[in-house]
Amino acid sequence: MARTALVTGGSRGIGAAISKALQNEGYTVAATYAGNDEAAAKFTEETGIKTYKWNAADYDASKEGIAKVEAELGPIDVVVANAGITRDAPFHKMTPQQWKEVVDTNLTGVFNTVHPVWPGMRERGFGRIVVISSINGQKGQFGQVNYAATKAGDLGIVKSLAQEGAAKGITANAICPGYIATDMVMAVPEKVREAIIGQIPTGRLGEPEEIARCVVFLASDDAGFVNGSTITANGGQFFV
Ligand SMILES: NC(=O)c1ccc[n+]([C@@H]2O[C@H](COP(=O)([O-])OP(=O)(O)OC[C@H]3O[C@@H](n4cnc5c(N)ncnc54)[C@H](OP(=O)(O)O)[C@@H]3O)[C@@H](O)[C@H]2O)c1
């Protein structure tokens, strides 16, 4: 029977590429989103992938949503915690609200997404957790104290889950994309974007599909010995 994969923020950007790549590999995919109904409807129409709307920052909503997905599509074998936001500001101007929104979505959102599926994975003796972190969680970034803190925290989550899940056939890994051509990066002023590209030895932004291919590998049976690791996909911009 086809395995089921849940991709949070799976209707746009990197998440959409991940959802499609997993579908191409034969997974039954559920893609979540936060509020952009139009993009989600278009995505479902184009791909046939079911979309589910809930806020990853809300534990009860996540638990309820995941129960619905499992009732409709079967037990979730693969979780890709991809939903993420930015609320950039230099630290002296960063508001507690900007801090909280980013922490709630990018860090607590990973807890909210993985925690409800974890008992089932343990019982069935198989699971794949992939968390989409960021280059800026590895190196920090001006204007992103909140974002960098959450993405570094995501690495702590996977390294700990890797140890807890290993004996039950569950792996947990992270991917740290560099700058990828999605709405999130295209929202950055063009001048700043050009400056960013100047820092990437490959000389271009990454494509969402390049991150999706990393997820396909980490989700596969072949990756069973890869646990607690971080795949860095950033065009050579930063070496860990
Ligand atoms: N783009 C990059 O260069 C880059 C680099 C490194 C890491 N990343 C990370 O990669 C991930 C995807 O980024 P992206 O550039 O593809 O983002 P994006 O184009 O802005 O898409 C974000 C997706 O996440 C969903 N989402 C946002 N907040 C959510 C919430 N609270 N609950 C549920 N879904 C939520 C959005 O839903 P709606 O459509 O409803 O808004 C959308 O589907 C993020 O974690 C980001 O931090 C991105």
C-alpha cells in the first residue's frame, strides 16, 4: 500500500515542490496551508493533491487536522514540517509580536506537527520526519534574530527526535536550504536579492525542486541509516 505523507505549508513554494515530488514517488500526499485558499484550490486542481487548512502554530488545530488526514488517507508515515514564516526587523526594532509569531509557527509548529503522529509511528515501527530549517539557522542573519533562533531550534528538535525514534524505526532529519526562488524570497527587494545572489558561489537562487529531491531521499527506505543529520543545500554559500 502507498505510504502517506503530510507536508505542512505544502501548497506553495518549497512545500508545493515537496508535495509533488512525493506524489511522483507514489506517496499519498496531504498538503496543509494557513489561509491562502485560492493558491490551495489551484494547487489541488493542478495536482490532485488534497489540501487541508489549519494553523501549524495551533496544537489543537494540528491534532484535529492530522486526525482528519489519517481518517481520510490512512496513517501518516512521512511528515515534512515545512510551514514557516518571516517577520524580519533589526533586533532593536523587533517587536514581541514579531518574535512570538515566528517562534509559534517555525518552532512550536514543528512540535505541533510531529507530536500527534509520533505515537502511531512508534506503534507501527516506521516513520520519517523531515524538518525544513534554513541556512540562517546555521549562520544567523541580520534582521532575523527571531527566524534564525527558530531554525537553529529546529536542528535541536531533529537531533533529539533522532535519538528517541531510532529504536522504533523512525528517523528525523533536517534540510537547510539556502536562498530558494519562492514568494518568501521574491518578496525581498530586488536590490537585496541581487546582493544575496552575489554571495552564492553557484551564482543563482536554488529551485524548490532541488530541496524536494533531498526530501524524497530522506523519506525513502534507502535513507534508514541517515538519522539526526542536516542536508545543507545552499549553492556553496555557507559551510557548516
Ligand atoms: N525560500 C527560501 O529561500 C527558504 C530558505 C531557507 C528555508 N526556507 C524555509 O522553507 C520553508 C518554506 O518556505 P517557502 O519559501 O516555500 O515559503 P512560502 O512560499 O511563503 O510558502 C509558505 C507555505 O507555508 C504555509 N504556512 C505559513 N504559515 C503557516 C501556518 N502557520 N500554518 C500552516 N501553513 C503555513 C503557507 O500557507 P498559505 O499559502 O496559506 O500562506 C504556504 O503554503 C519555510 O519553513 C522557510 O522558512 C525557505
